[in-house]
Amino acid sequence: MKRNNLPGGYSPTFYLAFLASLLFFSSIHLLIIPLPLYIEEMGGGPPEVGLAMTTFALAAIALRPFMGRLVDAWGRKPTMLIGATVFILGPLSYTVARSIPLLLVARFFHGVGIAAFTTAYFALVADVTPRRQWGAAIGLAGITPPVSMILASPLGTALMERVSFPFLFLCASLTALCSLVITLMLQEPARESTTDQHGNPTKLGLLEIVRLRGVWAPSLATVTLGLGYGAVYSFLPLFGRDRGLGNVGFFFTASAIAIILSRLLAGRLSDRLGRVPVILPMFAVLALSMAGLNWAYGFATLVAMAIMYGAGFGGARVGLDTIVIDSAPGTARGTALGLLYFCFDSGIAMGGMLVGVLASLLGYGSVYLLVGGICLLTMAVFAAVMRKSTAV
């Protein structure tokens, strides 16, 4: 199959995978606003809402390493199909969950889908893209979550006002079904193989992958990205209410747009300049945005920090993702990405927990300032570790 017969020099498989991912994330983003209200209708309160979100994330964290190995053993397409199937059944399971405990079980099951699909998706993107375009391809492939957030979240809110919760869950399930149909159309290429000094095929295990500096260093740096992400998305609404910043929904809209633009630009720049020269400035911008929230007392400042946050997060994320893809052989790419996303998901969970504890002692502003300092520290350590790396 020719790789350059479509705009951008990408293969048809790339664009089909992109569309499948967009539909996949649209399925879950349709439910971002309605699901907490559904939990309240069942008799739950803020603790139950938080627990439902945490349970979904815990499933992704727990299954990432396993799914990474599965991607390498079974293939990219079969694992994406598993994720899409789970996302079809997940929303339907909400309709039969008649209690909060049963809903939590359904949420855990639903979270398995994102661990499977996303790990396989980015491995497939690398497989069908020439190495010289990996940064641009990973940047473009990664805009599906924010794009679907912008499109599907308002749609879910609008539908909620007109239809019942079961019908809305059915819409989410049907959207995931469309993702599955598109995934079935994918043509997964043969993967590169690794050989020993005698030319015999070798199979790298998790320990061998973890020892690669181009894998463990970006993975640990990604914990910091997750920490900031969890701190922002879990507590910014409360922070905005306390500061009287107005509709903080604009923060998420502005940051999503900035993430899209940043990923597109940073991905291409990393192909030309190298990964680390792009990552380090993006970490600095991210640090300034987190610290800047401490001094945000007006709506304009909030939006400015949102743009900076989106730019820093999107640029750093695409650079770190691509370093891992650069460093891991094709036969172990799923394993490496599973480790990377495990670290990111763990950072999100830690961000939600630590900020909740520290905010009661220091206040949200001071905690965001602290997270900004952690971003700067991560930037310095990452620069030192990668200075002699050959992975960039």
C-alpha cells in the first residue's frame, strides 16, 4: 500500500484509524456532562461521582501493561477491536446498573476499553507512517480526544435536555459501534522484527523495554504531565468558583484548541529539530501556566493560562510519546506505549488525590504553584538524563 497517496503523505490506514479514534472518544465525551447527573438521579452525591470517575481511570491504569503486551502479541487491530467492543457494551451496562455499586462495576469495565484502544492506536499510527514523519503523525493522531471533546460534549449536553438517559447511553454505544466498523476496515501492516547477532528473531520482554532510556525517561516525565492534568481537570471548577472567575468551561475549550494546534506544530518541529529541543520549552510553558493560575483573579488571566497550558501540555506530550516510539522496536512498541500511558494515567490519579489533600491545607492557588515547580524540576532532570541519549 502506498503511503503518499493521500494528503500529508499518510496512508489510508492512518486516516481510517484517525476516524475510528475520533468516534471512539466521541462515544465517551458524549457522557461527560450527563453521567454525573445520572449518578445524582440514582441517589449519589459528589463522592459517588468522584468515585465513578476514579474507577474508570483505575481500570485504565491496571490494564495498561497487559494491553501493551497484548498489542504486541495479538496485533494492533485486534486490540483496537477489543477496546471498541468494550465501549459499545459499556454505556449499555449503565442502563442495567440499578445501584451505585453496580454502576461502579460498569465504569471499571468501560475503562478497560480505553486502555486497549489507545495503546494499540498509537502503535498502529507508527507502523503505517515513515520514521521521518513520526512526530507529525503522532501529533495529528493525538488531536482526536480534544476535537471530540469540543464536538461531542456540547452534543451530549443538548441531547440530555431532549432524551432520556437510556437513549443517550444508546447513542454513545452506537457511536462506538461506528468506531468498531471503521476499525474492521483497517489493514494492519507486517511489523518489523528484531534479531540477535546470529540473525535469529528475538522477543524483548518488559524488563528489556524498561531499561531503554528512551522509554523510561519519557515515561517518568509523563507522570508530571498527568499530575498537572489531574490537578486541572479535577479541581479547576472549584478553584474558579472560589476565585469568582466566571464560567471555567471556557478554560477547557481554550486549552483544548491550544492542545490541537500545539500538537500539530510541535510534532512537525520535532521531526526537524529533534524531540528534546521541542519538549523542554513546552515544559517551561506548562510550568508558567500552572504557576500562573496562582495569580489568576480575572477571567482574562484564566483564559491566557488556559492557552499556555494547552500549548505546553500538547507540545510536551507529543514529544514524549514520539521519543518512546523512536526508541522501542516494532515488536515491543505496544509494551513501551503501555508503560508510557500507565505512567500518565498514574499521574492523573495522583494529581486528583494529592491536590485534594493539599488544597485543604494550602489552597488551590498554592497547589497549582507547587505543580508548576514540579514541572520545572522535571524539565531540568529530563534534560540532564537525555543529554547523551541517541534516541533524539
